[in-house]
Amino acid sequence: MANVFEQILEKETVFKDRNLITPHYTPRELPFREAQIKEISEILSGLINSLKVNNLFLYGKTGTGKTSTVRHVISDLLDYANKKDSKINAIYINCRNHSTKYRALLKCLKELYPNENFLGFSAGFVHEKLIDYIKENKNSVAVVLDEIDKLKELDDLVYALTRANDEFEKGSISVIGISNNLMFKDRLDPRTKSSLCEKEIVFSPYNAEELKEILIQRVKLAFKENTVSDSAINLASAIAAKESGDARTALMLLLRAGEISDKKEKKTVSEEEIFEAKKSVEEEIIFSMISTLPSQEQLVLLSIAELSLKKTGITNLSGEQEKGLMFSGEVYEKYQKLAKNLGENVVSTRWYRQYISELEMYGLIHTTNSGPGQRGQTRLIKLGFDAEKIKNVLEKELN
């Protein structure tokens, strides 16, 4: 009997290197982000000469290249600093995994003192140890806070990091905050905003033509020559542009389409495989999008999901039940209860209405104005996807 792994791993494939089409790979060239690369590089270049540089705040929707751009610039910065014997450290922190001030500071120390363990020491000690490192080594430290809106003690951490610069004669801490939430900066404490937002850079969604060029670049890297048709690339870029302008969606479509072609034992990827991939990744894309939403928007969406599971709907004047519909006011009441239970701040109705608009823009919910038979003039809301699945995803994210 043939070895099962030999059958799987040695069969024909359309891929040259499958890893290079995944969203996690950062290519050497980043099309359509040259302006942002230049702007970030010009700001951070002062670190080479031990200058205190502006803090940066980068924001834009998921899949617009924020993290890849920062990683690209940091990589070049460290390479150049090494050639010039400049004392620079760069620390990347995913705030989804290090969501408190203490965990973020511990991550900093782990990078600066790789052979020591500070777990269990007080937050004050950890903070002072970070300051002592810079004083003793006279290093410039760039701290990248990716998904910064996931930090539970954001104001305290940013203020502590930025104000630490007052204690250094030589060396500094620079903060680079990255957020998917276009309005995140508007909810910052004024003290934090003045500390963090010294320079803001917006990453706009990619259009279909830009996504097409990105896919062409990745296809050359990841697929064997002449295995992916032009029409497949055009379709994947058009679907991603229509839904979100998200490069990750476009890449995921091509990745899954390639896997489908391999399963069919086909030697090419065509539009047919892209359409099949769309069906298989649609739910994955939606849940990926939900996981990147700011926590307040997640709370609003969880409120809608829970009410969808409990409510029978809304009865109109003719006595008919309109399943899945709920009043905007009752969603806000549910949101207030959930936020208080989880120890989160309760936002005003103005911000709540903005969250509803954003969730509708992402296609996660549908809204309509109430008509005859409903109480007054209000907004009616309906969830766009399976309530149980969304509830399960959000409960894991928020707890």
C-alpha cells in the first residue's frame, strides 16, 4: 500500500510556494503604498541620529496594508541602523494578544531582555525597568501597537510610554498605533490624543485595478507559470473590491481557488474555481472581519445577535410577524446591559448610531426606517448572518 503522505505531498499542484499567497506573507514590494512608506520612513529616520521623533497613528479598514507597510519600514530601518551602528530597537505588539498595559509592557521587556523573565513583577516595576533600559543603553525604541483599539488600558499605556521621554537625555520611545477603526481617534482621551496623534496617516481601501496588480504580483510568486488565468485574477479582484477593498479577501480567494484546482487535479485556476472559493471562504471572511471590529462595535453586534435568537420578530398592523426584525432602541438597551456586565464604557446614542451605520456598511446587518404599524419613527435592524455563529465568535472575542 502506498504511503498516504507520499500520495498527498507528491501529487501535481498549481502552487510554486503556497505560503506566498497567504495574507500573512509580507512581500518585499508593496504596490500602491509607496507614499505611506516614504512618509513613515521620513518620520522614523530621525531615530538613526538618536532624535525624538513624532508618534504615528495609522488607520484604515482591514486589508489595506497598514501592518505590512509598518513591518516593511521597520525592517529597512533596522537593517540601516545595523550598518550605521545606531542603537535602535523595534517592538511589535499585537494588542489582541497583549490587551492590557501590563501585558504590553511585559512584551516590551521580553524583546529587550530575551534571557530574563519578568512575569509576576508589578506593573510599576516593569515600567521602570523599560525606562532603565533606555537610560542605560541610550537606545531609541519604536513600539508598534497593532490593533491598538483592543487595549483595555489604552490611555494609561500610551501616556506612560510617551511621557517617559521626559526622563531621557539620550534615547527615546516612539509609539506607532495601528487601528482598523476609521473613527477610533475620536474616542481617545484628549490627553492620549495629543500624545499619540502627532502624525496621522490614512490607508484607503484598494480599488479593483489596484487589487488586480497586487494579485498579479503574488501569483508570480506563489503559483507555477501559466496556471492562473487572467479572468480568474480579474474576478477575484472585482469581488474583493466590491465587498471591502480588502487585499486579504482577494488573496484568500486565490488561495482557496488554487486548493480547489488541486483537489480536482486540474492544472489551472479559472473563474469557476474563484466562484467556488467565494462560497467556501465567505463565512471565513465574515468571521475574520468580525474579529477585527473595535470592541464597542462587537458589543453592538452581539446585542443584535442575542436579540435575534430570543425575539420572534415584530408584529405589524395586519398581525403578520416580521421575523428577525428589532427596534433600534431595544438593541441600544441590550448593548447598555452587555457593556456594563463586561466592564466596558457605555457610549452615547450618537456613537451607537454611528456603529449601526458602520455595521451596515460592512454588510453585517440590514436597517430600514419603520413604516405603518410600528411605534413612531424608528430604525429597524436585522442581522445579516447566522445569529448563533456570530454570537459564539463574539463571546470568544469579548471574554
